[in-house]
Amino acid sequence: HKYGVEIPKDINDAIRLDRENGNTLWMDALGLEMSELGVAIHVVGGIENVPKDYIKASGHIVWDLKMDFRRKCRWVKDGHRTPLSDQSNYAGVVSRESVRIAFTYAAMMDLPVCAGDVRNAFLQAPASEKHYIICGPEFGPEKEGQCALITRSIYGGRVCGRDFWLHLRKCMRELGFTSSKGDPDVWFRPATKPDGTEYMEFVLCYVDDVLCISHRAEEVVRYEIGRH
């Protein structure tokens, strides 16, 4: 139980709780998660259609309750059951010292600060691992039992953090930002205020959270990074 609400253990448990509660909250949460996960897999049918260099993986659903009582579920890959990577597995994070310096800079230059979160962040990034799964009942009756290739980085994978970090860095470079040599998760580019004052726009990245310091901070987060 969480906040007085019983949390399901699996799909059958979620169906039971919805029936007992007279609603469809848990199954609605499952439907939302699986629809968003759809971009990360490519169903190929039988095992004979799986490329020979792909390794079988598995996953499971994590059920949870948000503080506002919204039901939440997340399909995560069982990364602990996949081969170890010979590279770093993690996403970079901006240092606290860099954040303090950035806030000081914003105050000195009288610049707005805007924070944002990349929704379904890891699913944005191409997967570097070659894995496939056999779809379970959570994927729906039309896909259950079929093989599917994992094409995007999925939560729970061993290197999903690294995949997203590299993808975000590619995005920032294409938007014209340069990574700081002192802190690689601090990005900057030249900008000019409406009054002609020249300065540096900054974007600080902490996995899927971004902090922008610019005279058009929200626009950069929402319409440049967000749209990209």
C-alpha cells in the first residue's frame, strides 16, 4: 500500500483492483505506458525474423502511485540479466558548483532562469545494445507471444543512461551549444539581449532535467530543446 492505496503486483492484480474499486485507473495507466513504449520496439513476429546478432532480454512492469494519487506504471528492461558493458553505463550530471555559478551569473546579468524535464527521456535515444524481447500480455493480444526488437533506450537497461546522455549531447551541439571543458554538462552559446547587450546563454543538464539561463529561457527549453 502507498498513501492508503493498494498497489498491484501484476496485470491480473491491477484488473482485480480496478474491478473492486469500480474504475479503470490502473489499466488506464498501463495503456498510457504501453502506448508511449511503442516507439521503442519493433515487432518482427517469430524468432526466425530476429537478426542473429540480437540477444534475448526481458522486462517487467513497476506499478506506483504519484503524490497526487495518479496511478503510474513503467515497463522496465531487466538490465541485470543482460551482458555487462565494457564502457561507462551512466549519464553525466552537472555539478552543484556549476549550478551555483550559473545562478550567480543569472543574477549579475539580470537573466531569467527556466527549468524543464525531458518527458519519457530515455525513449528519445536510439539503443546501442542489440536486444529483443518476447511480448507479454501487457503488450496486448495482437502482440503477445511475438518477438520485438528494442530500438530505443528503455528504462532499466544497463546503458540507457549513457545512450540518452550521448543523444542529448548530439542535440545540444546541433542547436549550436558548446560543452564546457570544466564541466561537460554545462553548455553555452553567444546571445544578445534586446537592448544589444552581448552575453552567453547557458544550459545545464542533469540526466533528463535541464536548467536554462537566457533572456528567452523558456523559449529555449520549450521550443528548441523540447521540439528537438
